[in-house]
Amino acid sequence: MYVKYEMKNKLFKSIVRNKSLPISYRYYATFQKSLLPRSSSVVKQVNRCVQSGRQWNILKKVKLSRFALRFQSYDGVLPGVRRSSW
């Protein structure tokens, strides 16, 4: 969603910040920016597990949640990862 609405978002933001434009144009740009979907903001992007879609406790290197990582490591699917034993 961010990539789809990136140009519109930047355009409206630049119009709002431009002090040389009339206030009516800036107000209209603010209104149009508010109509964009909330998920189109870069701040709203979250890491999600590629296997389960879970958004909490995601390991960035493998993009898996802790549960998916554990189960895949038990099955031996992930190279270089094995259960610890001491």
C-alpha cells in the first residue's frame, strides 16, 4: 500500500508545507491527504511472519515468528540452525 500511494502522499505533504500557496489549496491538500488509506503510511508498515502472518516477535533475519522458527528448526528445515543441548 505504501508504494501505491507514495507519490500522492508526498505531493499533498509538499503542498501543505508550501507557505506561498493560498490557504484554500493547502486546506484542500490536507483534506485529500486524510482520505488516503491509513495503511499507506510508511510508519504503519509492520514486520510479519512469512509463514503464519503473525506480527509480534519476528526475527528480522529470517522473517519468521518465534513459533515458526522453533518448529522449522525442530524439523531441520533451516540450514545452520539446530536445537541446543548442554
